[in-house]
Amino acid sequence: MIRLSSPDCTERCYLMTDRQVLLMVSGNTFSIDPWVDHTARLWRELATGFDELHVFARSEDQRFHEIQERNISLHLIPRGPARMATFIFTSWWLLVLVRRIRPTCIQSQSPIHGGLASVVCGRLFEIPVLVEIHGEHYLRWNGLGVLSYRGLYRPLTMLAFWGATRIRSLSPEMTEALGDVYGGCAVGKIVEITNRVDLDVFSPPKTDYHVGPVLRIISVGALNTNKNHLGLIHDLAALKRPCRLTLVGAGPLEGALRQSAAELGLPLEIRSSVNHSELSQLLRSHDIYVQFSRSEAVSRAVLEAMAIGLPVVVTPVGFLGGILVTGITGVRIGDPGIPSLSDAMDILYDEQARRSLGEGARHEVEARHEWKTVFAQHRSVLLGMSAR
């Protein structure tokens, strides 16, 4: 049963429905032909068990679009300026959409960018809302600055959590942080659903751990200051062993990264656009994966590299504790005896160490992050909320 406001807002009417309708709210941008993208496969998997899945997001152009494939409908609104922050304001179009599609459950991929509008709709129309959190900046001020964190992100996130029915955490470490930072707004609402990896795509795992005269290193992520690629280039250039770096991503720092690598004599390749099959092959052709970020949550890019069986090096940020364990499933800078990238690489110059860590990483993903298992858990939570 869904409760909706009458046009004059003076009374309530009740609309009975046996249909399960999920509305996903995302601040991402999509083209008017999204069905060839890997994200569409994610939508199809999540839509299993629901009569309808509606995705509310931004269009690549400045137009409204309604696109449908089977039981999935994509509702795109003008993206406005390129920054996703615009979605804080434009997401209030949800009030119109919710009255039309009558969802039985809402899932917001951010507490702020669409999350605030989602929880208001949930309260107005008595619809359960799952709020997800994918960035460390909602829990720590890393990369934001103390004023932005305390003055904007934390109070707005607290408001979204207060209105949410459930809050998705990606790991036990993140669950603990949610309780510490948001207390009663979050405790009792948290459900742990880890990030997933599509092993149909990120397979077969790497088997050849032999390294040639040049160490091949790869990193995936937007070319921005948070990913700290400039720092990675500087530290790799200082290594005693020849290496080359491949960056997969696009962003405003591409020119600066190319210039820095040229000045330091580090061979650099930037691949701005690859599909998931190409990424799987690219990861398998490299020797080591490095995530040198200043801030992360539970990085799917790291998990995908682990799925391929690459030995992984990460900085001591985010909530990868328990997933990436030094000496078992990867190497984390800052752990005992590993104060720097150079010390981490010293470990990985050994072929047997690379093989052991790569195989451990693959086993971790198979055991806890396999696509179908995680999606089954995710759907179970959403359908359970929808049936309330």
C-alpha cells in the first residue's frame, strides 16, 4: 500500500498495489542509448524480482529523456553544469516522478546527491528508502577540508540518515565508522552489502607472474587530485627498478600527469575509455595494481584488480580493512614495515610473493564479492523493505 497526497494536500488517499516497483536515484550521467553499457547489466540484474525498475539520473545533454527496455525505465533530467553538485537541487524533480510511478521502494546511491530528495519523498508518501554511501568523505574530512565536511556534508548526511529506512554499509569497518560518526541516526538502520565483482567479466584470473625487464603497473580512477596520480608518478620515478605506468580514466589532470611523467622520465600510458572486457584484459597484462588515493571507501576498481589475481598496493585510506590484508590479499602502505611505496614494491619484486598475493586476492573476491551472491543479498533487502 502506498499513501499519496491528494492534489489539494488536505487529505490522504490509498492506492493498493501488489506490484514491486524499485526507484533507483543516481547522480551519474547516462546517454540516451545506455543499454550497451556495463551499467545496464547491473540494472538488469537488480531488476530481477521486481515488476519495474525505474532509474532517475542525469542526461549527457540538457534535455529530459524517458527510455525503456523491458521492465526497466530510465528517467533522465538535464545535467546542468558538469559538476554533480547540481543534482542536490535538480533531484527534487523526484517529487513529480514518485507521484507518477508509485514506487514501493527507493534506493539512493548518495545521502546528499539525490538522497535528501529521496528521504523527503519517502516521508511524504510513506515509501521505504535505502540510502547508500560510497565515499569516505561522508565519514571523514579527507579531501574535503574540515569546514566543508562539518558545515555541509556531515549535517546533510545526518538529515538523510534520519529519514532513511535502511543505510547500506560496504564493510564492517565502514559500519563501525557510521556508528561512531552518526550515532543514533544510523545505528539500527545499517545493513552490510559489500561491493560486487562480475566474475563472468573479470575472469579467468592471471596465471603468469613472470616480470620482464620493466615492471608494468596499472591504476584505475578519475584523473583528479583525490586519486593522487601525481604522487604516484613521482614515487614510481624514484624507484631503482625500471617501470612503466598505465592509468585508466579521464579527468582534468591528464595534461599535468603527462607533463610530470615526461619530466621525470617515467613511461606513461593513459587510457581514457575502456569497456569492462577491455579492462579485464588490460589488468591481466600488468604486473601490479596500485591505488594511491587520498580518500576511498571500498573501491570496486581495487576489487576488480583482485579478481584478476593482480597483487594490489593501496594507501592507508578508506574501508578496505578485512578485505585487503597485507601479506594475504595485498599490501597496504602504512602497515608495519611498509611506510612507503618503495617498501611495498620491494616485497612485490619477488615472483612468488606476487603469485601468493594474487591468488589470495582472487580467493577473497570469489568468497565474498561474487556478483550474483551480492545481488541476491541486495535484492533481498530491497524486497523486504518493499513488503513492509
